[in-house]
Amino acid sequence: MKHTAWLSKKLKSGKIMCEACAHSCTLDEGEYGICGVRRVEDGELRLLVYGVAAAVNVDPVEKKPMFHFLPKSRAFSVGTVGCNFSCKFCQNYDISQYPKEHNHQIIGQEFPPNEIVELAITNRCESIAYTYNEPVVFFEYTYDTAKLAKDRGLKNIYVTSGYETKKAIDLLAPYIDGMNIDIKSFSDKFYKEICGSHLKPVLEAVKYAHEKGIWVEITTLLIEGKNDSDEEIRGIAKFIASIDTSMPWHLSAFHPMYKMLDVPRTSSATLHRAYKIAQEEGLNYVYVGNIDDNDYESTYCPSCKNKVIERSGNIGQFVTNHLDENGTCPHCGYNLKGVWE
Ligand code: SF4
């Protein structure tokens, strides 16, 4: 199903500039963008994966991870092939890098936006998550689906690397309720060499999405020897705190994957060290994922320190939410930030 990638503009030179992400690919007839799923055909930028999902699942929202967003609910999760990053540690490289590694081939099954929304409702999901690969590369598909979903009372979540342009965020803001944005490192060198991108646009997107009123949670995959120095962890923590000390930060453990099979799995000690630094910098909600330690996955009231959302077992398996529908702590009346109803 070919579809115009309308988040783009025609330049005087005759080329077309994509306006979805910070790469701003400027393309001639027949050329593909860096993501491999947007291409100029017959003088138009086309989205080659419109309505073609490569992965569709019902997931606990905690798996996105979103911890301050309708706890214990289900998120209908959808992704396509293609990505604007090329992270050497990608955990979904089989779909994200597919077109680039298979001569621009697109794979997936037809799932038009209305079908995604119907399936979400049938499966008793409260939200739709655009996830698995980078959603901004299939922007128009997410946009149409999110609009329909909103009309039917569902919420929408972007799980993203944070390379959206301001224009993309402006268009998404009325429909996207939550974003989990990766800050993969606090070093431009890391972004450039390991991910094929840059740090600055990511930090700008985090700030801007928050400014636009989208609920933002951050994830950092810690990789020993690559992005886990005290200095770098503190840099990210300070950046988050400068926006909002109530912005949740998920620290997760790397395990050998894709082009980084020679790097060991992240130890609990490293994750705990990062957790401590984040707390020193004043962040209220820091979570450690991918390790078996439930105390680090629960939510504590910043005021009275009681456990207010308990999480245990596999991610999303056992969740007990003691907050009311406004996010109020039952012990002291403190209002925790998040999307609770
Ligand atoms: S979404 Fe794809 S085509 Fe558009 S600017 Fe980003 S990488 Fe380039």
C-alpha cells in the first residue's frame, strides 16, 4: 500500500525534503531516505510501509516501558520495518534494519489504521503503542491511526529515539498522550559512531515534547565501557532534572546483540550505581529494568516514601497500583505526575 509521505516539502531545486525527522533527507526521484521506507516516486515522497505492520502484539504498557501511564493496562503495539538510526546494539534489528539490509525490501502484513484500532478495542487495550522500530519513519501511518484511536477513546504512545522534528511533534501532540524517548548516551560521539545520528536533536525533542504537554518517560540502555561513566550518567540525570524531576528515567541492562556481541551484559552493580547518581541529582522516579530486582521497579511517593505502585515478576506481570485516578498517594495525599485515567 503506497501512500504519500505528506510530512515533506518540495524544494525549488526539484528535490523533496522529508520533514519527519532531524536527518532532513533531501531526495531526488528514486532515492530512499536514511530510514529506507520513505522514497521519492513519481515526484512524490511515498511512505512504503503505510498500513503494513511487521510486528503486532498486545503488551502490558509497562513493557514499553511506561510506568506512569495507565498502570496495569494493555497497549496494542505495532511496528513496521525501517529505522532512521542504525544502532549497533539494536534489539529489534531484524525489523528495524530490514530494508537497509535486504535491498530495500518491505515485509509485513496489511493492517490499515481502522483495523489496528478495532483490534486494540477487541483485545481490551486502553492504548496503541507505535513501537518496535522508530515510529516517526512511518509518521503518516501513526498519525492516521492515532486520530482514529483518539476518536474511539483510546490513548496513543510513541516509543521513540527522539529524532522527531518540531513540526512532527506539533502534529502529533493533539493525539499522542505519552512518549518513551531513548537518551542513548550523553555523548555526540556515541550517537555518531554507534547509532548513525546526533545527540542534540534528541535533547531538543525531549524538551519540546514535554513543553507540548505530552507525558514523557526516558529510557537509557546502559552499556559498560560505552556510555556508563559516572560523568555521562550524571549528565543525563542533570538534563532530565533541568526539565522536570518527575520525568521517569528507566535504566536498562544491555545484553549482547546484533553488532555488539563482544560486549558483556550490563551488571547489576552498574545499574545500581546509575540509580544512585540519578537519585543524587534529584530525580523522583528512577527505575531499573532487565534485572531481577523488584524494589527498583516499583514507584515510591516522593513525599512520604511509601511504595505506591508495586511491580514484580516479569515486566507487567504483577502490578498493584495504590494511587487513585488522579495519581494521589493514599498515605499522604501527594499528587504523583503521570497519565492515570
Ligand atoms: S524519516 Fe526517513 S526519510 Fe525522513 S528525514 Fe528521517 S530518515 Fe530521512
